[in-house]
Amino acid sequence: MVDKQTIIEVKVDELVDKAVLMKGQGYRLVQISCTYKENFEITYSFDKDYELVHYRIHVERDEEILSISQIFFSAFIYENELKDLFGVKIKDIAIDYEGGLYRVAKKAPFAPQNKEEEEAKHV
Amino acid sequence: MSKRTIVPFGPQHPVLPEPIHLDLVLEDEKVVEAIPSIGFVHRGLEKLVEKKEFTEYVYVAERICGICSFMHGMGYCQAVENIMGIKIPERAEYLRTLWAELSRIHSHLLWLGLLADAFGFESLFMHCWKLREQILDVFESTTGGRVIFSVCKIGGVRKDIDQDTLKGIVAVIDKMQKELKELTDVFIEDYSVKHRLVGVGVLTKQEAHEVGAVGPMMRASGINQDMRKLGYAAYKYLDFEPVVENDGDCYARTLVRIREIYQSMDLIRQCAAKMPEGEIEEKFKGMPSGERFERLEQPRGEVIYYVKANGTKFLDRVRVRTPTFTNVPALLKILQGCDLADVPMMVLTIDPCISCTER
């Protein structure tokens, strides 16, 4: 069996519709991950019968996106993680920790939030 | 409505080998809601990829967890190998599979011991961990390490196992299987064990799918999915079927793990019988460029290694989606409506690995 994977780029406002579509087709939410380069590259992965489908959105730092935890409950944990680690702004999360999922001394978000903070970190 | 009380569970608790915290909202003795929080041992290992070369990061990946450390290294290596188009030698695939299945046995035995300890069966706990020692001895004799092996590298493995040692491993497994049968009979048949596990923490097939449960947690609820069926490493050459139970309770999760130990023993015998002669490492040149989501079946379930490479020796991103992190929503689901006294059993039967979760 080959691990078939497809990455599909979608617009931010199409994401919730895609999540509803995936739910309707019987897919399972596998993970949500984020990479930051010039903006947040967030990938939502769904699985059905060993086939992975990834929907990818690009989000600007000050842009707010909608949670999909009302569609896939398990999304709440990934979305809180994105908030804590990267500072992605997500609204309507089923259980919103407001940056407190990781109980560490450092205040969330952990990643630098602007150019100055980024530069200060690289000194 | 009864008065609501919030009871903190963890991060220090007799049944928790590692720290996780739950705020349990109770009405009398019933849990109506559970809010988890983590971060007590958060290490930021994903971030460390920016400072380690991609060949060095294998050592970091292995240190994510001390129980499935080999499979973390293997997952990372597979992801990079797939990005770079490296086909590792067949013998290396078999060796990786062998160590992975030994890791599964050791992890499940460790968990069975912890479960026995949690429901107060101290001697059963000791017997489980005594058996587990034999697997750790095999690790030590074949890799030099009992917890962290450092035998996995991009392109293959560092150490070979000669034919006599392979026969020795099969002999250990055969001997262990008899001793294991005595132990697992207690877990399966004993009245007091069943009393604590049967009908407790039921997760239906539908719920397991909806909350995205993985691994034994998912298979105990009747979902037939095991990432080893993707055919990575030597699994494509081996004959096995996922272990599935249908009741979805703590007992079913225990049965799945017990049956998986026997399955792993069989897979080890198959590996020893089918392992071809040959090289154990494929030399490679160049730097990785591209991205890959790599999936493996760890003892606790599906793990995902996401690697994004930019053509330099430093990767852009490594993301590890571990099975325990994914099973937290499933845990919340089964905790709703349970008795406070059953909470430890339920927390334990997801087989929580907080080192993995915290990364």
C-alpha cells in the first residue's frame, strides 16, 4: 500500500467549507500543523482508508481565522497549540485556553511576534 | 442540580508516571467535564531543528520519548529518506522492523505493569516489568543501549545483527511467550481485574472516529486501522492483520495491547526467518529539499513526522504529531459522566506518554 498524500492550497475563507466536506465524506482529522516563514502556513490533514488529504492555508500575522473545532471537536487541541506556539489568531475554539494550554513560565505565544522580536532572538 | 466541585488531578498522582494536569468538574462523584493542561515538561524539541543539522536531528528525535525512542528516530529518518528519494537496503528495513516490534513489546509490557499497579495488583506489576527486562537485555546486546539506541540513521541502520544473535532473540521470545501467557491470563480472566475494567470508559466506534482517536484506543472501539499496513520498513513483506476489539472499554483496550504483544512476537519471528543478507546502509549525497508527512504506528498509535526541507543542511520545520496528544480529546470524551474513582483507569488506558506529548 502506498501512502497517498495530496496537499491542496485553499483560501482562508474556504477552509470551514472544506472541513464540513471532509466530515461529510467520513474523513478523520489527523493533525493541524503550522510553519512560519513570511506568513503562517497552516496545514489541516484528514484521513480516510489510509489516504491523507491536506488542506493548506496561508495566514498573515494579524489575520484571524475561524476554528474548525465546531466541526471536528479534536481540532481544539491543535488550534490551542498553534495559538501557544506561534500566536495564530483563531476564534470560536470549542475549548479556548487563551494561550494557556502549555503551563510554562513563559507567556504564550512563544514564537517572536514581530520583526524586532525576531531580530533580538537572533543576536 | 448538585453543587459542582473542581478537583485537580495531577500533575503529581500515584497513577501518573509523567505529569499531566486535569481539572475535573464534579457533580457529587460524577465527572461532568474535564479540562486538560500540559507543559510541565515542555522542551521545545521541534524548534531545536533550526540549530541542528538534518543528520544530527535523529538524536534529538530519539530523545522525544524514552519508551518509543527507536520509532521516533525511525519516523524522522523515513521522512527525510522519502524527501531525498533514498531507498534503504532491505536488510536495514528488516532490522528497523525488528527493533520497532521489540519496542512495542517493551512498551506494552511497561503499560500492563503500570495498569496492574494502578488497580492495586502489585505483584502483577512486578511480573510484567520483570518480563520486560528480557527485552531491554536484547536491546542492550544488539544496540548497546537499553533506552536510547542511536542505531537508526538516514540511509539505514548503524548496527547489524548476526544470525546467531537473531536465533537467540527468537529463543528469548519463545521463552517469554510462555511466561507472558501466565500473566495475560490474569489480566484476561481475573475477577478483580475485570471488575475494574469491563464497561468502564466506553468509547463507541462513532465517537472514536469523531474525536480522532488513534492506535489501540481506536482499535479497541472497532476501527480497523493500523499504520503498519501502509507497508513502511519491512511490514510490506510480513503477514499480519490489525488487532481489533469492539467493546471500546478499558478492558477492550487492555485486550488489544495484550494481543499486540503476541502479534509483535510473531512479527519478530517472521523478521528473523525472512531477513535477507546484504548491506545495512545506503550512502547518500546532497541536502533534502521538499516536504513530507510520514506516518508510523507507534505502541500508542499513529505518529506523524512532518519534515520541511529547503535544500540546506538545516530544515525549515519538523513537526511531530504524537499519539497521546491526539488521544487527549478521546480521553475527555470518556471522562464525561464517569465516576471519580474510575478516572485513573481511564487516564491510564489511553497509555499516556507525556514526554511525547510535550516534545
